[in-house]
Amino acid sequence: MSISQLCSNRLLLATLAFAGSALLASAHGQAVSLSGMHGSKAVLIVDGSAPKVLAPGESFKGVRLMSVQGDSAVFEIAGQRHTLRVGDSPVSVGEAIRTATGVRIVLSPDSDGHFVTQGQVNSKAVQFMVDTGATTIGLGVSDANRIGLKYQDGQRVQVATANGNVPGWRVKLSTVRVGDIEVREVDAIVTPLSMPFVLLGNSFLSRFQMTRTNEQMVLERRY
């Protein structure tokens, strides 16, 4: 099994570089929209609230206005910066949104361009990072142990890395949840690599129609 079956070399290096840094928590259940501008201030709506006028540096319901320019504004939400323009669709960070056609997940990139969100594996909390180059979900042994995953009962495999082959285990996850969306019976690989994230690979992503809109990643469930 090549490393591309777990994650791309680029993303693996980026993942390891995060090892000493704090993880960003996603803001679940929070929809943010820019309804207008008032001079150098922005008019903000959070979770359907009444419009709130903010000056740069001010916060409302955990959303901080960083700067304004023309008809756009930069906000910081749960440690992540987002640029909104008047009339744009609401930003929803790590949230499952029910629509007329099904259910979708809307993710926004962090400051490094990675799509990071909280979720659950087998009903235990994990921190996901989307990896479209990964064949399956990828977990490090530390996360697998923390959530009580009996990976040693899985199929033994060899995973090729820059430092040679390392042992791994192919397992089936009972449930994987992001927001309100839960997918059952999802393939995963557990390795002894040090990984600050659980890589959200194509064994989960392939269950969705994926699109990119205004720098956001939208995953809409296939039925």
C-alpha cells in the first residue's frame, strides 16, 4: 500500500507541522452573514439575530470584525478568518445544513487553507482535516486508542512513508459524524504516525457531492 492510499505526501508533511500548535475549534451551529455596511462599520447577522453594527475590533456572539473595505469585511470566527461581501450566502463553519434537496456540510478554510472541523468517530469526539487525496480515513494510534478503537483486530497492512514502511491496520468505523450528518461503515487506516488530525478521506467524502463556493467546501449527501 502506498502512502497515497492514506494521504498525499504534501498533506502528511503539513499535518506533521501542526504537531506543536494548538488545534482550531470549529463554531458549530453558527451562521454568519453580512447584511450591509454603515460607513466604516459592518452590519452583521448571526444565527438569524437582529442586525448588529460592529466597528473593527468589536465582537458579537463570538464573531469578531477585523477590517472593512468597500462592500466586504473580514471576520474572525473560532480562530479562522473569513471574508464576506454584502449579499453573500451565510458562512457556516463545520455545520450540517438541511436544504430542500438533502443535507450538506459547509466548511471554511483555516488560515493555512486547510479544511478543519470537529466531528465524531464511533460517537467519540475527534478533530478532522479534509484530505481529498486520501483513499480512506486516516487515524494515528494515539487517536485510535483515545476513542477505544480495537484496531489490532483489523487487517494488518504496510504503509510506505519517507522513512520506510510502517505497520498499519485496516478497520471499519461504525459511524463517522460531521455536524448533523452521520455515515455508517466507513473504511479507515490506523498507523503509528504522529498525527494531530484525523484525516477525512474519500471513504467518507465519496458519499457526498463536493463543490467549492467562495473558498468554502460544500459536501452534499448523495442519496
